[in-house]
Amino acid sequence: MENIIGKQFMEMTKYKYLEPSLQSQGAPWPELKSPLPEGAEVIDLPAGKSLKLDKLDFINLVEKRETFRSYTDENLTLQELAYLLWGTQGVKSILTEKPVTKRTVPSAGSRHAFETYMLINRVEGLKPGLYRYLALDHQLARLPAPQDIWEVLTEACQKQAHVKKSAVTFFWVAVQQRMTWRYCQRGYRYMYLDAGHVGQNLYLLAEAIGCGVCAIAAYDDDLVNAALSVDGVEQFAIYIATLGKRPK
Ligand SMILES: Cc1cc2nc3c(=O)[nH]c(=O)nc-3n(C[C@H](O)[C@H](O)[C@H](O)COP(=O)(O)O)c2cc1C
């Protein structure tokens, strides 16, 4: 039988099929952040904008951007990681009356449904392991993870070796209710659109600090979600990217 799920998705997420949203039914505004698991260790980050960059020619950065998969062994500094996190998910302000965050990337209805997970391999001052960015507090949380998390996540990304050879591999997890609370099933489209902005910011920010990036969509959803301890329905990995220094 022909699998037409993609066509059905495009059809059934048209406005005419949408049911009344949770928001329109008076459900409370979703939380802006996910709770931390027990045993997480919280680490302060330097300010996202503290990194001093040479004067950059923006159009040149855009032109130079390309996918890069073979990184050097050089470490990233903590300041560079903070800059990358700030530039991809950083919170510029919080409108407390709703509440809503305004960030360095756009998001449909400013719903900002993502949590940023990282497999950190080479960042000065950080033990290698699994981390999450706490965007609202601009902090990191080191998460409990099994010893073989590198092998598990590499295997889950169809054996793409740059996942474990990167300085950092980013995993963006969508918390669907933050988006579907307003946009119902159409919100799934918006989460994928939002993910593209995050990925592109990472590519361009990386270019400015001598790093390369490779976006990854070829991954086993179930294996990645299990490794990140998300259920794959309420929360699921939506986009992945490896990053590391380029040879000089
Ligand atoms: C949504 C998306 C998914 C991708 N998935 C992978 C991937 O799983 N593995 C990989 O090596 N490259 C992946 N890429 C990188 C593309 O292959 C790359 O962007 C493309 O070849 C164009 O090259 P350029 O980025 O250097 O312009 C992906 C890119 C995008 C935008």
C-alpha cells in the first residue's frame, strides 16, 4: 500500500481541519523550561556576548558557510560554547505577564519549544558528557548518562563518526506542548521551521570562530530519544548538529 503520511500531514495540518487549541480553551500557558532530572549538576556560563570577535564581514560569512565533518583535536573554550548557545537559543527578555521568551532566533508565536542537549567532547573546563543548556538562566546542566553514551549516540546517528569526534554535538529536543498549545497539529510544521533557524544560526556563528558544522537529520528517532531520556511523543529530538574547529 502506498504510504501517503507526508501528503496526509500536509492536508490535515491545514487550518480548516484544526480543532480549538488548548489556549483557546483557557488551558494555562505552558512552562518555559523543562524540569531538570535528579542528579544534574548546574554550571554557570560566561556571558554569551563576552567573546571578542574581529570585525566580521557578514556576507562573507554567509558565502563561506559550508558543511564540515572533520574537526581538529582543538578544544572549544567555555566562552565559545556560551557564545554558540546564546546565539542559537539565548533569552533576550521574558515577558512575564504571559509568560513568553524573546530569543536570538525567531519562533512561531514566540513559543520556543526547544531544549538544547549537548554531547560535549572537548570544551575547556568541562568534563566530557551529556549536558543541557538552561536558556532562561544561561547555565549548563551536566546530566546523568551511561558511560557508553558516545557509542550509543553515534550508533543512533547511523554511525556518523563525527558525532563522537566533534568538539560538541548539539541535539535540539522539541517539547511539543509548548507549540501545539496554541497551534494544535499545525504546530508540528512550525517546530520544524523553527529548528531550521537554530541550525542556520549555529552554522554562521561557528563560521565566525573558525569552527565547522554538520547538520544531521539521518538518525534513529527511538535510539536518540532513549539516549536523551525523552519519551519521543511529548518530547523528541528534532535536529542534530556536530561542531568542531576547522584546520587553520
Ligand atoms: C536538514 C539537513 C539534514 C542533514 N543531514 C545530514 C546528515 O545526516 N549527515 C550529513 O553528513 N550531512 C547532513 N546534512 C548536510 C548536507 O548534506 C549539506 O548541507 C549539503 O550537502 C549541502 O552542503 P553545504 O552545507 O556545504 O552547502 C544535512 C543538512 C540539512 C540541512
